[in-house]
Amino acid sequence: MSEGIDRGRDAFDRQAWGRAYEHLSAASRDEPLEVADLERLASAAYLVGRSAESSDLWARAHQECARIGEVARAARCAFWLGFALLNSGELARGGGWVDRAQRLLDARKLDCVEQGYLRYAAALRAVFSGDVATAGTGFGEAVGIGERFRDPELTTLARIGEGRCLIYLGEIRRGVALLDEAMVAVGASEVSAIATGDAYCTVIEGCHELFDIRRTHEWTAAFSHWCEGQPELVLYRGECLVHRAEVLQLRGAWSDALEEVERALARIADPAGPRILGAATYVRGELHRLRGEFVDAERAYRAASDVGREPQPGVALLRLAQDRVDVADAAIRRSLHEAEDPITRARMLGPYVEIVLAAGDVDAARVASDELAVLAAELNQPFLDALTAHMTGMVLLALEDPTGALVALRRAWTGWRDIQAPHEAARARVLIALACRALGDADGSEMELDAARSAFAELGAAPDVAWADSLSGVAPGKPPGGLTAREAEVLALVAQGKTNRQIADQLVISEKTVASHLSHMFTKLDLPSRTAATAYAYENGLI
């Protein structure tokens, strides 16, 4: 046995996938590898992103096992080959390898754990083909076989698949419980690196679909830690970075999120599956849209659509931001009509309410808001609770019920704050300002608008800054020093020598509000006095 094989095995055991691949590849050019080393090389190639080479190696390992009569092992090799192909979207090729392995086992009438792996693969093919009920049954059968043979890897993968199917079929609590149970084995390092990476990606995707912010954050952090412990890992790093970007987007760290997306696209293994490419480019589109970079957003949404990712509701919201309300309205109505499962409908309903209200269809918005409330009660997630309260408030404002709207919107703002979603929280405050204005509370309205505008400016949400400015009656612009438009207006009046009382009278706000603006302004600009503020105003052209 060559020294290269020893080095390759050692590197593989240390999860140094790149070096394992290099040493075993070099050794294979000098002498034929044993089946176990072919399997190691195939796994290492997969984990460093050499998918095509990995498939060839699994095929060689399968053929060698079949030649020497190790039928069950041959089926296992065919499973991993099919697993990779199915997950990359090659359903025909992947399914062909699964069927071939099944015939091998059936011909020998073998009762072995590989029967469970092939049940799992067949279920995977079914779920990717849209047959969730059949897939759920297959995953359940695979779990039973895995438990009978005490195989934690099969049990973990199949339990996750069964959980995802239950969620799609509406049995949310049972499905989530299976995901949590399956991840115990992952955390205990009871499964291989390939299975671990797939488990993290699948569970995080499931939690994200469910709007389960807490679990998404927890599993994303754990996934990141796992990836960082394997510097030579290429596969899964792209997925990990996309999930991190999604969390950062919600938390308002948009520049960081965009950096993670770009890193993900650079690190995605080639050839990448359409699912992860679509997810990455869609998130890129969302971030550009939120920042007002509409041309870049359009380009990203189209790229997502090109690889099969539904670009809604992002594109409809982009059209709304571009004041193309009729186009947005048609797109979101079509998308909601096509959404059949509750998860997809829940994701569409919030944007639907916002867009149809802009189109003037209050009745449709009210019906959608009521449906969202029902789904939120079923899914029982804080994100959906906040979203429901937000949409309810919007509808009540349109129905000229500012009192009821204010109650709902305060609840929405609290919910967004609690899950650390600053952009949505600021949008809720704008609507709270409108409710306050409708109730005659001009002071409260102005304070809410100022707070919202400050949050938008800090986030870099240019369209929302303009929105807040238009509602406050202040001309859009970018005051110096991070000041809000209202703070700049107060500073200009201070420079004119006006007292707090005079400023309050002119702006129709209270002296207390003026004092609050001055306090924030002095802190932001590090100014010691009104005299210094006056000098600053003249130097920066505010008067």
C-alpha cells in the first residue's frame, strides 16, 4: 500500500477533504484503489465541489462491488450517486441509478439496510417531482428500516424528509418535532459529512419556509460553526452563506447580507443545483430592492427566474416601488392564485394585502388579511403574528378605523421589535403615524415618522426614506451628519434664533418634541450649545 493512500486516509479522517482528495487521486494513478478508498475519494470529491468526478468514482465503486459479489455495498454506492444527482436536479439520471440498485437487491432478495436507503432515494425523487404524499410514505418506511437496522444516518435523513412532507401536508407540529429529533444525531456527530451538510441545509430551509425565526437562526449558527471547522469544505459553504444572508437581511444588516450572498455565489460548487442558485440570486434581488437599487434588483430576480426560482413576491413589490401598481397587482394576484400549499400562501399574503390596497381593492385586502390570520394561528410563529397584525392595521386604516388600526399596528411594531426585524418595525411606525394623524394627534404622528425615517436612513432603505419624507411634508434629501429631515428643519430654525416655543408653534409640535429633537441632534453632531449648532447650520447650508 502506497504512502499516498495512508496520507489520504489520514486526511479523510481529519475531515481535510481537499488533501484527502489530492492524496487519494494521486495514489489512484499509480495503483487501483480498494473499494473503501474509492468510497473515500468519491466522498472527498463531492465535498470539495467536484460533483462530476464524484459521480464517476461512485459508479466505479458500484461496479467493483457488483463484480466481486458485494451486492448490498454496490447498492449503497449507487444510492450516494443517485443522492447527488437527485439533489442537483437530475431526476432522470438519479432515478435510473436508484432503480438499478433496487433491481440488484430484488434479484438477490436481500433484506438489508440498503433497502431503506433506496426507499429514501425513491421518496426524494417523489418529493422533487411534486408528489408529497407518496414521498412522505416512502420516507416513513425508510425511517422504520433505519431503526430496525440501527442505522443513524438513514434514520436521520429519512426522518428529516418525513418531517418536511408532514409540514407540506399541514401537520406542522408533528413535522417540526421530527426535524428537531433528527438533528440530535447530527449534533452528536453520528452521521457522515455528506449527510450532515444535507441535514443542516434541509432543516434550515424548512424552518425558513415556516417563518420560524428562532430555529432558523439557531441552526444557521450551528451550520456556520460546522462549516468553519472544515476549511477545505466547498460543498455546503454556499448554502450556509445564503442562510446567513437571509438572517442578516431580516436583522437589517443589508450590506453584510449582500456580501454573504456574493461570497455564496462565488463558493457554490460547480455545477450547482438550481435550488441554491435560485435562493442566492433571489436574496440578492430582495436586498437591492430594499435599498432602492432597482436595476440591480430586476437583474437578480430575472437570474433567479432563469434557474426556476419563482421571483414573486419580490418582483411584484419591485413594481409597486416603481409606482407600476397595475403591473404589481396583476402579478401578485396571479402568484397567490397559483399558491396551493399554506406555506407558499402565507409568504404571498402579506405582499398581496399591501399591493391590492395600493390598487384600491380594500375588500380583497380584507379577505387576504383574514386568511393570513388563520394561517398564522395554525403555524404559531411570532413572525406571522407580527405580519398579521401589520396587515390588519393596514386594512383598518383603509377602512377609516384609525383606533382599531392603532391597536393592531402597536402589536405589529412590538412583534417586529421582539424578533429583531428593524425594517418591518419602522414600516409599522409609519402606519402608526398615519393612525395618530387621523386621530388628531399631530405630535405623536410626527414623532413616529421621525423615528421611522431615522431607522430607514440607518438601514439604507432609500425608497422608505422618501416615503417617510413625503408623508411628513418635508422635501426629500439627505441632511448632513445623519440628521433626520425634521431634525435638520429644527436646526435651521435654531440658527435663525428662534426659541423652543417659537419652533414648536411654527412646526405645530410640542416644546417637549422640540427638546427631544435638539437632544438627538446635539448628540449626533457632538455639539455643545445652540451657538455651535447655529454655526454648523451655516457651514452646511441648512439656512
